[in-house]
Amino acid sequence: MSHYSSTARALHWLIAGLIVSQFALAELAKIARADEALLKQLALLANHKSIGITILGLAIFRLLYRWRHPVPSLPKHMPSWQTRASHLSHFLLYFLLFAMPLTGWLMSSAKAYSVSWFSLFTLPDFVAPNQGLAALMVDTHYYLGKALLIIAAVHVAAALKHHFVDRDNVLTRMTARWGIPIFVLVAIMSTWAFSQITRTANPSTTPSTTPSTTSQNSATSSSALEKLGVATSSLPIWNIDYAASSIRFSGDQAGAPFSGEWKDWQANLQFDSTRLNESRFDVKVDTRTPFSNDKERDDTIRSADFFDSENFSQARFLAHQFVATKAGFQAQGTLSMKGISHPLNFDFTITKLANKSELNGSATIDRLLWNIGTGDWSSTDWVGQNVSLKVTVATQ
């Protein structure tokens, strides 16, 4: 056999073109970061990861195919050191085809960024968030990329040397009339296609920027319920065990879920299932304290495009209307964020444990109603429109 099969050649040039596009997308992401175009950076890196997983899948298929379909023999006139060098370079190239996407996948998991394959499905995380491991994988992925460039350059130079100097068939074994066009087309088209992002928000869901009647100042006053014309309650205020309580949020970023929690919050809860008309919730969240295991994402959450924590450091939920449901209860209140107030229903259950109580509840927030994510971020192509809240409040 003097040539690789058509399948082997197609895989070779397809993977080569995708690898070129990977380096291009990584460089474009660096430029976007330097320009503080964070949404574009997010989109570029998301597509970079998706193509990386595609390369991993193709590399697995190619290795299995090679196992069942032996490769052509090298020319007999080749010195033994060149034969060994050829085998070594092929081994290293295969190793890097696996190592690059796997270290990228591991890096994303350690940075609390789940990997989505073109928003069609989400891959499982390799590890729990770990900043030290993430930093190690960033360096490892970077140097493996440099190694891939060097080895690929040597591989190309050796093939050209065989063709133009030795005049043997080492290069032509893998070439075909359609091989180079596939390589060029894949490299150019995938770089262009996957560097595009949609910037237009859905006009039907883009909210008005006009604040409602409950502004940041009125929402932070100590008598907010009284200003709403709500009588105070004689029910006791829960003595909250904040160490055992949490307000967690989760959303969708680049087709993959992410989660976090608010580290600083306070709540005055007055609730009795037999006296719903006297029950009251008053919950304040410090919007300067998001924690999602990634500093860059937390900084974005605090930024003017999202919560604008510098000017609106508090979000507040006030509820004085409660109804019983089949599953438990529902608080029908008002959520104020970023100077904007809208109604919000919060479903919850109450569990009694000895002399303690535990509330577990949830709500879904349409972030666009509160202008959480403005400008390019108002598009839901890369950041989901709905954010889920999960709340646990335990008493001491």
C-alpha cells in the first residue's frame, strides 16, 4: 500500500484545518480581552472549547481507524534515525491531539466553567472548582500549544524535505487533490464562522430603563413596608443561622450552566402558617458579594452592565402577601434591583426540626426586566435570560 486511505487523508486535513482555527480563535479572544469586549471573548472561547472537543472526538476516531487500517510503509532508503524520528513525531502529534483538549477541559472545570459543545449539550466537569489547579492547567495548556506549533512545523518541514529534496512519496502518501483545499477551507471558514457573535437582543424582552416607583433609596429605608402601606407584624422575627443558610443563583453561560451564591445578605423573616396575613419577608442582598468560583465572572456580575454594584449595592425582596400551595407556600412580593422594582413570586416549604425551622425556596428571575445585562449582554445568545434562585434559611 503506497497511500493512506481516503478516510485517513480526510481526517488528517480536517483536523489540521481545525487546529489552525483553534490558534486563530485563541488569539482573537486575547484581542477581545485587551479591548474589554468581554462578551466577544466569552463567545470566542466557547467556540474554541467546542472545536477542541470536536478535535478530541476526531482524534479518537482516527486512532481507532488507524488501528484497523495499517499505514503505508516508509521508504526503505530512509536512514534508521529518520524512521525513528518519524515515529516519534507522529506519537507526539497524537499525544498533543489528546492532551490539548483534555487540559483545556480540565482547566475549564477547575475554573468553574462547564464545557458546552456548541450549546447542544454540556460535558461533565472533570474536577470541582480549584484555583490552584486552574492556574496550573492554564500554563500547561499554553506550553502544550507552543509544543504543538513546534512539532507541527517540524512535521511540515520534514514532509517538504522528502518531497523536494529526497523526491520520495512520503508527502504524496497523505496528499490528494482535495486535501489542501479541505485544509484551507476548514481553517478559514471555521475561524470566520466561529468568531461571529449575535449582538441583537430580542426586542420583545428588552426592558425599559425607566426605574419603577421603588428606587434604590426608598428600598433601603428601614420602613419600606410601612411606606407601601403595610402594617407591621407582631410575629417573632426568625433568629437565622447564617452559617447554615444560603442564597444561591444559577444560570446559563455559553450554553453551559454555572452557579454561585451571595456571600453577604440579611433577612427579617416573620412567618406563621396559621397567620399568613401577618407574615412578612424583608431580604437584603449586598450585590458587591457574588461568588461563583471565578473572579472574572464575579467582576462582570458587579459591573455596570449587570448589577452596577458601585451605584446599587443592595437588592431587596419585600413580601407581605402569602398563600398556601399544594407544595407549601408562596410569597408574593416585590424585588428591587438596580433602581427597578417588579413583582416576584417565591415558592417555599417550611420544615420543623425539633426547636428549629428550615425554609427552602426557589424563584426564577427574568434578568432583563431589571436591566441585569445591558448593551451586548442583553442578548440571550451567550448568557441565559432566566436566573434561578435557591434559598435555604435555617434558624438557630
